[in-house]
Amino acid sequence: MSMPAIARLFPLAIKIALLAALAVLPRAAAAESVLDRVERTGVLKAGTRDQIRPFAFRQEDGSFVGFSVDIIRHIHAALEAKLGRDIALEIGQVDAQSRIDRVADGTLDITCDIASKTWVREQRIDYSLTIFYNGTRILTERQIGLDGLGGLEGRQVGVIANSATIDVLRRTLPSVELVQFPSMNAAMAALEAGEVSGISNISIVLRDLQRQAAQPGRYIILPRAGYLNGEPMACILPQDDSRWRDFVDHTLVRLLKGIEEYRGPYFETYQKWFGPNGDLHYPLNRDAINHFNQIRGWIDE
């Protein structure tokens, strides 16, 4: 090939090289771990809900508090220690659907509230290890509940829209008609007004709603013993970011140290919100402790 012909090829070769480099850039950006991004920006962006007391709710000044918020703060403190610098923590409000969307699109680095693990959600996000163990039940009027779960057959039961509770009830109580609400407070208002015969969520949330009702003794929680479905709840993390997930999981395992002896950081946080002097008295049971012991065993502390 003549020299002039070779020279004419150089601009084309440069263009091809540039296009190849540009094609790689989005993949490189997408591959950036939350750990790297937080170190670069100095900001951890978290999310939680605002109407699931005592997991997460707002104080009068608008700030978030609650058990799940404290878990976020534990992770934030561990992150500052790892990176050796101050990291700003931004906590924004999410709901049952937006928490998935905002982590999946990279707007948030983590959300913690009462997210149950489902395979459909797993297609878009990843989960941390368990932060709280409970189970699905139904709050209903005492007169209906005297017949057990059979008293709810063919009746309307309220659930949070887009929640995992929907799948649980469709599987375990297919005869009930599900009515979706934007929040449990709205569902409870409908129950008190007689618009639905029951509402469903994890047991501890129902216990708090019953406690706040105008006539708490008017309601009971079904089943009386056990759950419709055991619910290990976790924080929501970006998909395919193993470094960030490993860091969060290792932080949680360290928090759980001593749980079998009713001591340690996790137990202290639990007691703060669910102990005798907490926001809602709900003693830590052996089922939960056994679950936590199982997930602690495979990580070297």
C-alpha cells in the first residue's frame, strides 16, 4: 500500500478508536461501586419510609428517626471509619415502589425499612442480610376473628400497594379480596370505618396500629400463633455491586455480635425501639435470634 493511502487510513483509525473509547465509558461509569462513588463525592444517599413507626417516621422538625434509620446510621458510621473521612448522610423519603426504582436507577445507594425479599424485586436490585425478622398476619375486628382465618373468607382485606404482602395473601388466603392503599395509616382508617374487614402487614406493624386505634380491644391479630409467612426483612442495595453489598453485610454481622446473649450493638438498637422503654414493646424472640445466628456463622469477624 502506498504511503498516501496509509495516511488516508489514519483519520478513520482514530475515529474507530474514539468510538470504542466512548462505548466503554458508560460501562465504566455503571461499574463504579457505591464505595468508590461515596469516597469521590463525600455523600451517602439513603432512603426510608415515613409512616412505619417505629421503623421509620418523621419528627416534628421533619428529620427521620426509627429502628431502620438507626441501621442506616450504623452503616454510615462504619463507612466513615473505612474511608477515614467525614461522609454526609442524606436520607430521603420513599414508598413501597419508589424505593426499588430509586435504588435501581442509582438515585439512592441504599434504602432500609421493612422490605421483604421477593424474586420479582431481585431482578432489579439486591438485598442485604436480614435486619429484622417477623411475619405476615392480619388485623381484624374481634368478632370476625373469633372464627379464625375462616372468618375472613370472601371479605375485603387492605394491603399496601405494590407490597410483598399481596403475594403472601394470594397464596395463603386466595378467597379474600385485596384492597390496596398507599399507606398502612390509610388502610387502618378504612378498617376503623368498616370499609374493609381486615388489614395485613408484618405482625409488629399491626401491633402498633392496634395500639393507636381509638378502641384497641375491638381488634385482634390473626393467626393467633405463628405467621402466614415468615419475613426476613433487609435493606435494598444496587444490583451487581458486590463490594458495597459485602461491606453492608459485614457491617450488619458485626452489629449482630452478641445477639445470642442478648447484648451487642444490634440488641441495644433493638431495645431502644422495641424494649420495655421503647416506642413499641415487642421482645426479641428466639426465632429471630436463631435466624440471626445462622446468617452470622459464615463471615469471619
